Amino acid sequence: MSYYEFFCPVKVIAGQAALEHLPYEFSSRAVKRPMVVTDKGVRNAGLLDKVLAACEEGGMDITVVYDDVPADSSKQTVTAIAKEYRKQKCDGILAIGGGSPIDTAKAVNILVSEGGDDIAQYAGSGVLKRPLKPFFVIPTTAGTGSEVTNVAVIADTEKEVKLPFASGFMLPDAAVLDPRMTLTLPPQITAATGMDAMTHSVEAFTCLAKNPLSDAYAAAAIRKISNNLLKVMEKPDDAERRLELAQASTMAGIAFSNSMVGLVHALGHSLGAACHLPHGLCMSLFLPYVLEYNLEEIREPLSELLLHLAGPEIYAMTPKSQRAEESIATIRKLRDDLHRHCGLPRTLQETGKVEKSQLDRIAQMTIDDGSIMFNPKEASLEDARAVLEKAWA
Amino acid sequence: MIRERLRPLASQAKRTYVQLMLDVVGRSLEAISQVDDEVRGEVAVLPDGFLFSMQVMPKGPALFIRKQRDGSLQYLGGSVAQRPDLSIQFKHLHHAFLVLSFQEKTAQSFANDRMLVDGDLGYAVRMTRVLNRLETFILPRLVASRAVKEYPDNLGLPEKVFSAARIYLKVAMNFVDTVRSS
Ligand SMILES: [Zn+2]
């Protein structure tokens, strides 16, 4: 008999005019002076203005904005933002952006709630013992799912290590999904982050910690991505489908934060670090090859996923013994279509940024990545190397 | 009325078993790290003086291992005053029992939230591989294939190294029977 735990206390505020609910949500946690943590990309895309305008109209002026979070956030950034928070006497945090601003804001919240200037002292899991300051998140990429995960990674640039933080207290009070916030996401980022959400769902559904509740979220997320990702590529300003993708990303986040990910993420983290490729792209590059590698361990759940990946007709038409293979074929076809739409690379070679001589090193990094723990098949160095070889061209 | 409750026999046997098995694991790790290239390869990445522990919460049986400068592991027994660099903590005695009696795979126990990892997850992955490797040596093949995800077929270590551990194991297995029959 199996055993599992499932936890997601994040309120989800989603749909048309969701941003306009922010002032009420702030007041329900008695926040009067929130600090916005975001990056230049969000500001330049005009997304920050949309949030500020919605709050202003609702009678809440937001005046403290830190909009300089770098792509790979560091200890120093966290310290600097926390200092500003204290100086401005803020009483809550609103993160707007993709993974980096959200992770940074999570770490800032630890410092301003627990005290001190060195975030490193809170690294690890289970270090925090009490709730933090009010915290809200507006994701602007439909992919990472960081708005519902209890982890953050911050770089210690002096010691050249990545500091991991994990605690249920880091979860935000609410995540706000408004279609306006992802409407202008460029095609390649839409495709890559969509494939990240797809990978979160597929790995959640097939790895060691899968459970009935995370399965439900993962399957529903896969259905939404399969039905909407290509349509959004064709018609980027379709607000309804954009919202579908944003919801899928959050659902995938809930799924994988409760059941973890596997070898696709272990390979992807390593490739991303070695060759500086975006995380979502790395996921897309490895997903079908890892499924092939894991196939005999995951045939049953992967067969089940065909229903959500390809729809009831194809599922019914495919003989039971072929469904798992057909699931992989469907994912390959999705990658081909995305490549046609926006040039999203399908192989390591197509990225133009990976040298074959790097594969040994990437394989070595892969078997040291924490995500490999939950892969259904125990992958050795040779196994990781073989998957890399298949993903090459 | 306050009444002192006696700890049931099965629970006592479980505790003794876990204590004994942690000791077996500790001693065997020390032995295997001196002779097995695969384990030495895994351990080579750990910094010198690296302190690893497995503990049962709260304040239950534990084992402490330190990486030596010569690349081997030293078993330090069940308590060390220093905070470990990496600790694997079982949330309950019973969960430790499941893993140490090879009824639940280590990775599955992680996946089931039955244990916490404090420290670098990459090192934790390595130590899990070392523990898997160890199990394949000290256990009969049949039991080992249940305890690790995949059973390696390139085992080539002198049997005698682990005969001592096997004797321990026999004693330990008696406790499993006690627990199961109650
Ligand atoms: Zn991901």
C-alpha cells in the first residue's frame, strides 16, 4: 500500500480582472505598504503599470518598487532588497515576474520576517518554524509554477554555490493569474515555458512520488497545455487561451511540488548550468528521450496520459499496448510543431550552444542533481550519457 | 489518574533492531569504503571531514560517518557533538524500520515524505547510491533486489569482507521476526 502527503495552501485568484482583486487581498492581510519585487523585463513590457493602475484605482497606492532583479538572483540582491524593505517600513511583498523575481521575493521574505542580513543562515529545509510576512505573487510566464512551490534557489556568488531553501512557510498567501500578464510573452518563451509546465506534469505523473491528488492536477494541466499551446502560438493575443496556459502552469506546479520531478529535470539543470540555456528549452530537449529511457518502468501511467495528450478519439483508436509509445510520439510532434512556429530547438545540436565535448561533464553533473532521486529508474552515469547522446541530433 | 505505560514489546524490538542495523550499516560503510572502487568514487567528491548522519526523530538511534583524508569513511558510532553536514532524518522509528528491514526502498522513503534531508541534495543522492551499493553486498540477492531500485550485476568484492556484517545481520533479522510476529 502506498503512502503520500499533499500540501497546497495557496489561494488562487484567476481570470478576467483578477488584478483588480489585489487591493482587497492586501487589506484582508492588513497590508498597507507592500513592496513590489520585479525585473526590468516586466517593467518594460508595461506589466508593472497594469498592476499599479489596478491597485491605484482600488484605492491603494503602491510606491515602493524594486525592479532590478537579475536573471540569476544572488545573496547580495536579496540583502539589498531586504534593506530597502526595512528602510521603507513595508509590511508585505508582491512579486511580479518569472522564476527569478519570485525566488528572490521568497528569500527576501525570509530575511525581513526572521531578521539578519545573511540569507545563507536560513538555507536548507525545515529551518523556518513560523509564518512569514504577507506575500503575494503574480506570475508573468506560464511555466515555472514557482507561485505554488515551497522552494527557492539563490546564488552565493562569492562561494560559487547555489543556496537551496525549502519550507511550506515560503508559499505565498495568494497567486494572481490574470490573462493580461502573459498576453505579450514572446513566442519562444511561450513555447519553452509551456514545455516546462508540460514536463512538470509528465514527470509528476510518472515519477516515484506520484499520488492520486498530484495525478489529478498533472493530468488536467497536460490537457490544458495540449489543447492550448499551439493555438496560442498561432494567435498570441487570445486572452482566454493564455489564461488556460497560466492555469495549467500553476496546476503543474502544484502537482510537481507534491510529487517531485525526475531525470528530465536532472539533465536540464545540468545542461542549463553548463551551456546557459533557458530552463524550459532544456526540458523540451530531453522530455521524449527520458520517457523512452524510463519506458518500461512507466508504461502504465504513460499510457494513461495519452488520453490527456491526444484526446479521447486517438486514445480509443490506439491499441492498449501502443499507448505509451503514442504518448511519446505526441510529445515529439508537439516539439516539431513548436519548432515550425518559433524555431524552438529539438536537439542539443539545433541549439548551436552545446559542444559534443561537454556531454561527459553534463552527464556527471546530472547524476549529482537532487531530482534524479525520484526518477523511476535508477540512472547511472552511462545511462545519463546515453540519453544525452540520443538528444544530441 | 496518571499511569505509566509500558512500552510494548514489539516497539522495543523495533528500536533495538533499528539501533543494531544502524550499527551494521556504519561498520559496513567503513569496510566497504576501504575496498570498493565504486563507493570510493562516490565518496571522492565529498569534502574531507564531511560529517554524515542518519537519525531517527526525535533523538532516536543514529549513526555518524566521517569522510577521511585518505578517501575512506570512518564510523563514529551513534552520537557526535558536531552538527552534521548532511543528515537524513526519519520522521518516525517505524519509517526507519521499514527502510532498514528492506521493506521500503530508500528513494521511495524519500518520495513518501518519510524522511527529511538536511544538507546538499546532490550529496544526499550520492549517499543514497552508496547505501544502495552497501545493501547489495550485505544482503542476500533476493532481499537486496527489493531494497534498491536496480541490482548491479558487476559485484566483484571478496565475500569475506562482509561475513562479519552478515553475522550481525542474522542477529538483526531475528528482531524483524519478533516485530512481525507481534
Ligand atoms: Zn521545470
